[in-house]
Amino acid sequence: MVGKRENLVVGYDVTRYDLLSLQFDRSSIEKAFNRDYLNNYALHRRLCHLYSIIFYVGFTIVVYFNSPELIPLYLFLSLGIVAPMFLLGFIFSYYDWYMRSFHLAAAFYIVLTGSGMIFMASISPGGLLWPYVFGIVLSYIFGYTFIRTRFLYATAAAWIVFVLYAVVLSDVLETNRSYYITTLILLAIVNILGMLVSYTIELSARKEFLLRLMLAQEGFKLANANKELLRLNQKLEEFSYSDALTLLANRRHFDERLKSDFSRAVRYGAVLTLVIIDIDFFKRYNDIYGHQAGDICLQKVAEVFRSVCKRPTDFVARYGGEEFALVFYNDSAQNIEKLCQEIQQRLSDEALIHPDSPIGNYVTLSMGIASIVPVSTNTAYKLINAADRALYLAKSNGRNRIEVSAGGII
């Protein structure tokens, strides 16, 4: 129930609850409190069944010294009827259906105990009442405080016993009215005090439960706020690592990824490959169509990269302006060249018109590839310089081509 408590208070103003009524005005919260109140004292209430049996057995001594002739009847009532009922209650206390009705069962036990004491008092020789009045008082204390019976159940059961006492013993003690009235006053006082204690116990339990609800409500709000903040932070981080135009990784992300892959490659002796790509004669494209059309062209080229570089280890970034970069960790030269050729083919299939390109009527790409097996993280510049030289070579050799850094792996 604790795990679901925050759901109970959604949309519920817990501060408006009238504590004096001992009743929550939302049924789901009232049911939750009942479960909570039972669960908090489950073991305690379970053992109370055994304590009750001990009480009945122990009370045999009182009966023996005051009314020994009633011992057989008392033993029959206590050990033959009442004790087995408490023993069954102890067994049933391991079942949820019984514990859900525990307060009703506790009220029944109070009435049962009180009725037994009243019956024994009614047949006691010479109208000897004090042991049984004492037993009734103990049952009151037990029900009101020790087993934490809900206020309404305990009050109803205790006053039922009081009324039974007043009715049954009124004729028995007709000759000793002062003794009868004195015991009635005593039971009434104990009842009233027990009601006050029981009310205070349940009121405190409800306040404590309400406090936990309020904390859960605030925790629920805080958790939602944290989730939203986390989502916004993640979104902000994505924006900080993404190029706003192409939605590819930006230069900052590229630098961090290259540094990370370099560290990993140094640790495991792996090959790291960098491909720098340039859109051929892109300045002329902007001069003819304008920067807005140039932005659309960049977006379409980026989409080509995304459609080809779909493996989890493939990394594509906008390097700057019309330049892009691909980073490959521990991949073969053949696979990388094949991937670059596929990119060029996909772009060719897009057939993006570029009327002022000296090498054709469509947008094309030049690529420079360089690979390294790094021995330290401070050699990243060597890889970038080698890829730049390879790109320069691709441009010098007519563009729209792929060139690999001279000398192979650095």
C-alpha cells in the first residue's frame, strides 16, 4: 500500500480533513488507513489471541480462591468454549479476510469476555462480584488500548457489556443496591476513560497517517517535478550536442566523441577512422539559390548520411559549414570505403540540382579518409590532419571522389 499511497492523494487536499470526525471523506483514503492501521499492529494483534487465552487460564486462580465450587463450570466455559475460539482467531489471523474484519472480531471478543464475567458473577455464591468486575475492567483496558481496537467498535462493545451488566445483575444484587450502583459507576468511569484513551490513540494514528499522506503528496509532486526537470535537461543536453539545422551531432559532440573513442582505442589498441566530407562547390550553390535553399540542401545531405550510417557505432557530425565528419571505431578499411561509396550513390539518387557545379549538374561530395592506431590521446590532431590532407587530395583530383590518406594506417 505504501508504494501506491501517492496515487491516493492526487487531487485531494489533505489539509481540509476534519480529524475530530475520525473519518476521511474519501473512501479510498479511509480504506487505506484501515489497512495501514491493521498492518502496523498485525503481529501485536495476532499475539493478543494468545494473551487472551493466558488471561482466561490465569483467571482460574481468582475463581478458585473466591468461588471454588464454580471451578468446573468456569473451566468448561474458558477452556472448552472461549479458549478454542481465541485459538481459532490466532490461526485465522494469518489470513487477510480475518484481519480485514479484526476490529469487528475484537468487539465480539470484548462482548464475549464481558458476558462470561457477568454470567459467572450472576451465579457466584453470596453475590461475590469484585473478581468478575475486575475481569470486565481488564477486558475494557485490553480492548480500548492494548489491541488498539478502532474507537467505534471498542466503544460499542464496552457499552453493550455495561448494559448487560446493569440488566442481568440488577435482580441479583437487589438486596445490595449500593454495591451494585458502585460497580456500575466504576464500570462507567472506566468506560469513559477508555473511550478517551481509544479516541486519542486512533486520532494520533490518523494524524500520523495524514502526515505520511501529505509527505507522499509532496514527494509525488517533487518526483514529477524532478522527472520533468530531468526530461528538460536531457532535451537541453540533446540540443547542446545537436546541430540545430541538420539535427546531426554538432562540433562539440564531435570533439567529445573523438576524444572518447581515442581513449578507448589507446586502451584496447583498436583502429580509429575519421572521414571528413565536403559538399563540392557549395558556395556557388548558395550564391545561385540563396542561403535558405542552401540550408535545405544541407538537411537533405544529412538525411542521406542518416539513411546509410545506421549502425550503433556509426557517428555522423556536422563538422562546420558544408563539412561533415564520420567517426568509425575498430572498423575495416573495406567496410568504411564501401559505406562512403554508398553515401555518394544515395546522394546521386537524390539528384539535387546544382547548375553551377563545374563537375556536373548535381550536388556531389568529396571525402578524405584517415585511420590511426593511437598510442596516446594527444595524437588526435594527427588523425584530423591526415583526413584533411586526404580531403584536399580528393578536391585536387577533381572532386566527387574518395581519397584515403597516403601510407594507410597512421
